[in-house]
Amino acid sequence: MSINDVTVKLNEKNPFRWVMLMFIFLFYFTILGFTNQTFNILLATITEDMGWTATQRTAIAGAMSSGMIWFVFAAGTMLDRFSVKKILGSAVLLSAVLIFIRGRAENFTIWFAIMFLFGVASAFYMPACTKMIGLWFDSKELPFANGVLTAASPIGQLTANLLGVRIMYALGGWETLYTLMGTGIVLIVFFFFIIAKDRKSEDAALTSTIMENADLSFWKNIGGILKVPMVWVYCIANMFFLGSIYAGGALGQVVYQTDPRWMLDRAVSGRIPAANNMASMVAYIVVPLIIAKVGSKHYRKAAIVAGFLAPVCFMIGIRSFDIRVAFTTYALAGVLYGAIVPASKVLMLQLPEVRGQRAGTALGVYVTIERIGITAMISLLGGMIAANPDTMANSLANFFTLQFVAPILIIIGGLVERRRANTVVTATAEAKATAN
């Protein structure tokens, strides 16, 4: 069926959608934002306390992504078939338990197992949060809702950068910090199971009529997504951009704290990514609103420009060896994040072959490729800085050139979609001419 057969169903807007957005915001804030960034900041300290080697440190840093790779595709397909609320709540509960026992891990093997299982739980809660947006928000509100969800992570990271080390010292160590964090997340999940409402894929606020119920079986969902070239284009674009962000976040603090030309204190080094967090958490919400006012047709153009400028900002800041310059350039990159980081996901979710009913499966593919990229890039960056301990900053700056792949692929995606639209217009005109 051709693209002109696509229609979007806009159900009556349910005010409860804001309650659901609040819950998934809290999950991203506490787990993806605060917990993960606290781990990045304290990685050097934990490595020293546990007596890990550089190789073990890199393995622990990549264990979460390794766990996600093996399960996120299955998680995505399950989200299209089973209760999103139950899957999301269970995954967050497991994450909370693993965060709690992280503070009691006694050796490298236990730590690796905990982080790997934490990745497994993340494989379910992360796509479930995005799937929840598609269930409750229509095409007009999708960029804004996705921006709010995306902003939750940098807000949590900012909180960790500003307060994480202080809280750790106040509590007496990172072990107690993780114990209390796990307990707090359990309480949030408790209220989620009581208050949150479930919604089926066929009742989503955004659906496409090119797919009937008969087209939504397990294998048809998988096959229907895997054969769409544009899904792969956007997945790979996201893999390079977000993969490099996560790798830089996981090991960037090691660079700033141990590179002979930087040698920053733990608390001071956290101010650099904090600048990025402060700017991006606002940009993720404000930029989609600005683009909507100017015209949604400019969304792709804004993402492309931002995608080329953001890595340049990073490279300038890293090579400056001046915390004021780095703070400024990281903040500028954070503003640019508002356009480029969510772009691949939003553009993919708006594809007619993905809308609503197959969003979970598409997100499973999306996050699987993303996590493969993150794992590979953490290993790549870890090897680069380990091989050049005296010039770690140069290695980190060079590493961010990988981000240029994303805007290039988004350009290609735009050309392909424009060609497809022109083909549809031509076919429609020919059909009308024949009918006449």
C-alpha cells in the first residue's frame, strides 16, 4: 500500500497522559540520568577502591550496554504484544534492586554481573518509556513529549554532577549512596503500579491505517520493520551520535581527572558535563516548541545543522585545557543537542511503517543497534585513552568526529523520503489522469 494511503488517527486527548509522562520522566531522571551519571563520576574512585585494572574498568563501563544488546530487541517486540505498564514497572523494579545491591558488591565478577543485569532491565524500561509516549501523545505532541522524556536524563545527570559527590561524602561512601538510591526508586515504582493506567497498542494516540490487525503478528512485526531501509538509516545515525555521547560520558571524567594536562578534582571535573546537562535539559523541551512555531518541516534541517556543530564544540573544549572554555563549548553543544539527539527517534517513529502498532518492535531494533554502538564505542575509546595515557584529551577529541556520521545519514534519509513522496505524487497524478 502506498504512502498516500496513510492516515493518522487522533484520539480524543486524555488528560491522564500528563500523569504518565510524569512517571516516565521520573524513571529516566532517577535511573538513566542520576544513577548512571553518578556511576560515571565515581568510576575512577570505585576502580581505586575495588583495585580494578584499566581493562576491568573498561569492562565494567561497558557491561550495561552488553546486557542491553542481548535483550532489547525481544523487549521491543514484547511491548507490541503485552502490557506496557507491567513490563515497564517490572523492569524499573529490577533496576532498583540491582542499584541497591550494587553498594554491596565485593569483587569484579559480582560488579560485572550486576551491571550486565542492570543492562537487561534497561533493555525493557527504556523502550517502554518511549512506547508509552506513542500510546498517549499524538503526532502534534510527540516531539514535545519526547523532548520532555529526553530532558529527564540530562536533568538527572546535572543533579549528579552538582550533588553526586557531595551526597556521597555526606553519606559516608558510594556504597550507602547506591543503597538509598535503590530504595527510593522502589517507592516510585510502588506508586506507579497503583496510579498508572495501561493502554493497548491498537488504542494508541498515533496509528497508521496501512497496518491492519492481521499485519501485527509477532513475525510480521519483525519482518515489517527490518525490511524498511529508513529504519536502518535512522538507527545507525543514532548509534553513532548517541553511542559517542555515552562513551564520552562513561570515560570522559577519567580523562579530565587523570590526563596530565587537565588533572581536575572529581567535583570540579563534574562542572564541565554539568554545563552540557543544564543547556540540553532546557533545549530538549524548548527547541521542539520553537521548531513547531516556525514550522515542523524545518525539524530535519535544524537537526542536520546541530549535528555538524555539536562535535566541533566538543573538540574545541576538550583541546582547550581551560575549564572556562570547556564549560562554554559543552553548554553550546547542549543547546544543539535539543535538535539532533531526539531527531533520529522522532523521524523514525513518524514513518508510516512504524507508527503506533509497530513502535515497540522498531524501538527494539533502534535501541539494540544503539547499544551495540555504545558497547563498541566504549571499548574503542577505552582502548584509545589506555594506549595514550599522557594524551587522553586528544584521543577523546578525535573520538567525537564519529558524530558527523549522524547528520550525514539524516540528510540521506531526507533525500530518500522526498523521492518517495514525489513518487507518490506522480503516481496519484497518473491515476487521476487515467481515470479521467
